[in-house]
Amino acid sequence: MEKVDDYTVNVHLTQVFTLAHYSFGKLWILPEHVWSKVEDPVVFTNDNPVGTGPMTTVKNLNDQVLELCRNENYWQMADDGQPLPYVDCIRQPVYTGNDSANLALINGELDWIGNFVPDIETTYVQKDPEHNHYYFWPGGAMVQLYYNTEKVPFSDVNFRHALSMAIDYDSVTSIGMYGYTVPAKQVLLGAAFEKIHQPGSIGEGRRVGPGQVRSRRGREGP
């Protein structure tokens, strides 16, 4: 690790690791002047949290809603020269599940939602095509089945092979997922890594067959 200035750090890796940014993105940055004085982090409630993002002021937090308001000291400026964020506060209601959240979306009670919306073109977009839009992030992983390979019948590779072959992947993606996605490839990488798939690896996966692509943890891939 190399400190460049008060706002910049260079990280020098000992070997090539193309996914390092994912690991760094999962790190929580804690203010030393607060957490160095905490005797027991497990019971520490952090009633006055220190934040560095665009929204750091907790206006309301309960089992029904979370309201965050702007950080007046936020550093970033927009291309038009105005300070970010543009909005003063974000209000996030709490729902018990997708059904109630989707109903609120369809009724125009929400500006944005991030959960699964069935038949989004019909249930959402067509109600107001000028304003109702969506974006599908390509994702970074696949939906997978995890078996306890220490127990029968999951300990039998032939059983796992048969179970994998019994799944109708086209129906799962076209009906169950409303065509939002596609069946996974044998390389165990999602659509976000489509450009780095090697044809030889995919061909080898097809040769081995469904259910035979395994890791040491017993993970199965279609």
C-alpha cells in the first residue's frame, strides 16, 4: 500500500488479480477517531455515524422507513458545476416482500425499485412509457444449486448429473424469469464476463456434460 496524498492510495499487487476491485469495494472504511475508542464493537450502536457519501444525515430510521439526507460537505461536483447530490433527501419505505413493493411501484408510489418485477413491460412500462423505464444490470454471478455432498443421494455424482439434466433451463429463464436472462454457460461466469469466455472452456464444459462441472465445495453448474 502506498499513500500518494490525503485522498489517494495506490495498491500494488504481488500477482495479477483482475477481480481485485470487487474485493476492495466490499471493505468498510471506519473513522479511526471513533472506532479506536470503542471497547466492544459487537454492542456498539453507533448512534452518531460518520459518513463520507452523498447522503449521510439520518433523518428517520425505524421498521417502516429509512430517510437519509444530503451531506453538506460532500466533495463531488456535477458537470454543470452544481454540488452533488441534486436531491435533498432519499426516503426508502420498508416492505415485507416483493408483492407489496411491486404493488406500490405499479400504483406510482415509488420513484425507483430494485427487486424482481414480473412481466415488467406490461405491468409497469406500458402504464406510462414516457416516464417508466428499467435497466437490467448484467450481473456477476449465476443462480446455482448447492448440495451437501456428504449426504445421500447428493453424494452420488450420477444423481447430481441426472438432477441437472432434469432441469429445463430454457423454461426456467423464459417462463420463470420472463425472459430477463439466459441459461448459464459451463464456465461458471455470468453475463458480465461474456467477453472473456474462452470458446475452448465452453466446449470442454459441454463435453463433460450438465452436472459434472464441480468445485471442491460441491457446487453444480448447468
